[in-house]
Amino acid sequence: MLRRILRSREALLVSAIVLLLLLISSRFPGFVAPANLANVFNDTSPLILLAIGQMIVILTKCIDLSVAANLALTGMVVSMVNVAEPGLPIAVILVIAVGLGTILGMFNGILVWKLAIPPIVVTLGTMTIFRGIIFVISDGKWVNSHEMSPAFKSFPRTDILGLPILGWIAVLAVIGFTVVMTRTTLGRAFYAAGGNPHAATYAGINVGKTQFWAFTISGALAGLTGYLWVSRFAVSYVDIAGGFELDVVAACVIGGVSIMGGIGTVAGALLGALFLGIIKNALPVVDISPFWQLAISGGAIIIAVALNAQSNRGKGRIILKRAEQAT
């Protein structure tokens, strides 16, 4: 049991993160100060939230490339609502953000479930649609900091025990979805739908409906992140979080989530996001251009996919050897 844990992808990632921190701290000791690590975690929180939703979608043999566009559209809508009604309680803003994100996720899920359109095609299309809607409703204009109410901007930045609310929301999401994925029927259905869709169908699981709920959860988390993003950075515009979907997919794949479905954990998605978050925050410190982040993310995806493929191939060989021995 202990050997299995030590050889798991999560353990390897923890080791890689510790090694990375040691390398950075050898040149810049202040980087590993508790206060700075809390800031790194807080900066990575939006990626953690989206990676959890993406992990659930990928588990069901799907992919959601519209999460960043969902984030941007939801962020623009709540920003415009705040400008029009600055006295609106933050609780109402949160309900609007999560509700709109959920609806957008449901739209993806319906197209995949009822029309049987490939998920990558659906989400590529809706990604463009969502960005287009932002331009239409905003007329291409920005919502800037001075137009937002103080309460709207301060909510995710409020410190509780040394960590901003944004970071605490990520912590609660990790705990909550760990319980969902390991202790509920829906969580087991996500694994079954992606691991073996035919067996899941015979077991009475509606694979299409399960994929619909995966997209719905991903959309809800993207909507929540949309508000947290625009309020924290105090700006909203058409191209906000452009290309961020690559980081989200990279975090999942680096965390051991199989693009073939059925394999992955919330802990893995969390560690994958933290790995990328540390790299992103360390690049300026070690005097490397942040533009290298995209190249690093892409390279990490290729390496992680290759490792996953080798791992699955090894399991297949073991099964074949056992079958030969049985005969």
C-alpha cells in the first residue's frame, strides 16, 4: 500500500514541486517564505477551480475548451451588473455568476448529450460564441477599476487567517469535490462513464446524462471564477483569460488525469495547477520571460501524456501476461 502511494502520480508531483521550490529558494530564499507561498497559492486559485471542473469533464471522455470564455463572459456580465447596480449585495453577484456559468455549461452538455456532437467541436464553437457575446454586450469596451464598487473588488481580497477569500474558496472546492468524487454515486458515475462507457450503460448509468452533469459542474466553477477573476484584477474586457484553457488542460494532464477518461483525482488536478502556478510565479524571479509559460505548459502536456500512455501500456501488458498464464 505504501509502495503504491509512493509510486503514484500525486507523490511524484509532490516531489517535483518540492524540488522546484528548493531550486528556486537556492537563488531566492524569500520565494519560499510562508507569506509568499500563500500569495502563490492565491494566484493559482482560479486555475485550481477551473482544473477541478475540467478534470471531471475529462474523466467522462470529454473536454471543455470553453472554460476561459465562460469565465470571461460571466465576468463581463457581473461587472456590468455592478456598474448598473453598485449597491447589489455580493451574495447576489455570486448567485448571478454561478447561475450564468451553470447555464453556459449546461448548453455545452446538452449539445454533447442530446445531439451527440463531439465535445471538442462543441466547446470550440461555444468558446467563440461566448467571446462574441462579450463583444456584443460590451460594445468592445472595458469595465475598469474606478467603475466597480469597493465591495465588488474587495470580496476576494479579504484576508482570513492570512489567506484571501479567493484562496479559501479554492480550498473548500478541493475538499468538497474530493468528497463528491470519492463518496457519492455521481462521483463514481463520472469514473464509470469514462473508464468503460459500455459497462456503465449495462450498469444502468446514462453516460450522456453523466457527461451533461460534468459540463454543468465545469460551467458553474467557471462562472464562479469569472467573478473572482474580474473583481481581484479590477478589470473586465473581451479577451480576458485568453488562452487560459491551455493552462487548465495542462494542469489536469500534468496531475495524472488521463485524456482517455476514467483516470484522475482532485488531488492530482490540484498538484498540477500548483506546479504550473509555481512556475508562473517563479519565471519573473529567475529573470525568464513570462511568455515562456505557454511553451512550458505545452511541453508539460506532451510529457505528461507520454507518461500516461506508457503507464497504460504497462498495465495492458500485465493483463495480457495474466491472461496467458491463466490459459
